[in-house]
Amino acid sequence: MAFTDYKNLSMVLQKFHITYTAENFVKVNTVDIHPFFLEDFSFSKSHMDTKVSEYAICESMVYPILKESYKRYAERVVLWSHRLVQYDEDLSGTPDYSVATLSPLGRIVFGSPVLLLVEAKRNDFTEGWGQCAAAMVAAQKLNAAPTLAVYGMVTDGEVWRFGQLVDQTFIDNIMFYTINDLHELFGAIDYVFAVLTAQRAGTSRAAAV
């Protein structure tokens, strides 16, 4: 099945025998946002139809935020746009964005482990979480390290929701974040990136032993 065949989170949980729980695992870091980004983002909201399609949401809202957040961690992980993630015939597809560890072969090679999957949906978080969770399961299986946390984000460009998959447990972060408070949103995304890079460093040390 393609990721798009999973229409909701429940389908993924049942198929792969994953337990659901809800708690606030995201901690909001304090971050500074470059004034140029704030000006440019405000321009996009004021002068562009940012909600006309999922492509518009990706290009004008989601990617700029992810890219700006990613800059602090670019020497340790790689942010990919629309990169195929494939484990087997039941888990295959192309998330809108993904983050993987920096491959020793260079930035054009999709590294492992895969750490974060992001789906942008036009006012459909139910279907968004189905696709995102399926991609998270695929990443977990590709990583071959069930206890290594894989993170997911689903957003309509305005509201951002966070999930975590560890072993056979999916954790739904109760709090959600919005572009109405960019500092809080950036702080939440920064927290995830900080955890990812810490995991990546731990994985690298383990592999070297």
C-alpha cells in the first residue's frame, strides 16, 4: 500500500499493532527568528493565496518555516523535499518533507536513519496523519532500530501537530502550534530538530563502537 492509501491514523495503528497514547512530549525551545524571515513570511500571507492547494501550502508556508528552522542543524542532518521513502509493498510513498542523517557519501545521498516525516494537508488532519504515520512506520523499519524515535508533523500551513513513534507506541502531542505565534511554533520545531541531532550523534557513536 502507498502511504496515501492509509486514510487515518487508526488504519496504521491497527495494521502494524501500534498502541496510541496522547501526551505533551514537545518542549518549546527559545529561538530567535531572523527579521528578514518574518518580513518575507508576512508578505506571503498578505499577498499570496497560500491555501489554494497543498502545493501552495508547501511552497509558501511549510517549506520556508522548515528551512529556517533547519539552518541551525544543517551540518548534521539533511532536509529533503518530496523524496521517496520505501520499505516494502505495504509501506511506500513520498512524504512532503523528510529529515535524515547526513550520509557519509554526501548530501545527495539519502542517509539513514530517517528521523522526521512531514505532511502538508489542506484542512484534512485525519488523512494527513494516516499518511504521515505510515511514513513513520516505514522509516522505523528502514532504520532497523525500533527504540530510535521517529517524529512526524502534519500541518495545513497554519496549525502544526506533532507525533512520535517509539517501538510500538505512537505518541500524539496534545498541544498544537500555529503561525499566530511563530516564536512558539519555531521553538517547538527547534526542539524536535535538537532531539534529532542528538539521536543522530548517539547513533553515530554506537556505529563506531
